[in-house]
Amino acid sequence: MTRTDKVAVIILGAAAGLAIARYFKMPAEERKEFCDHLKNRTFELLDNAEETVEKIEQGMSDFKEKRDNEWIDKLYAVKKTIKSLYGSDKHFLL
């Protein structure tokens, strides 16, 4: 594993840990609202499967365009893809 791979793993791990910690600090009502948003959005993505596949393919092509040592840019490509799939006006974990 290269140095940049290790840095990317640390960043992703820290982001996941922070998201989990913030989720459990949310009030119960807000947690339910967040879970409902994820569930409803997932159903929307499944109902529009063709559009969803196109969004994911575009995100993966953006990811693959980056060189192996451009992990920060790859992370931005993943973030952009996830935001296009599950983003909302309300930022639940921020």
C-alpha cells in the first residue's frame, strides 16, 4: 500500500467515524427523519433505475479519469456522485 493509499484510508475512516458519531448524537426525531430521507431517496433511485445507473457510470468515469496518485481528486469524485444520488437541501450530518 502506497503512502497516498494510506492517507486516503485514514481520511475515509475518519469521515465514516465522524458521520457515525454525529448520527448517534442526533435527536431521535432527526435520526428518524434522516433514515426516512435515505429510504425514500433509495426508492426513488430504484424507480428511476436507468437514470441512477447513468449517474453512477458518470461518477465512476470521473473517478477512473484520475491517476492512481490523485486520491484527493478521487475522493471529490466519489463525494460528488454520492451527493448527486442522496443529497438534499437539509444537511443531516453537517
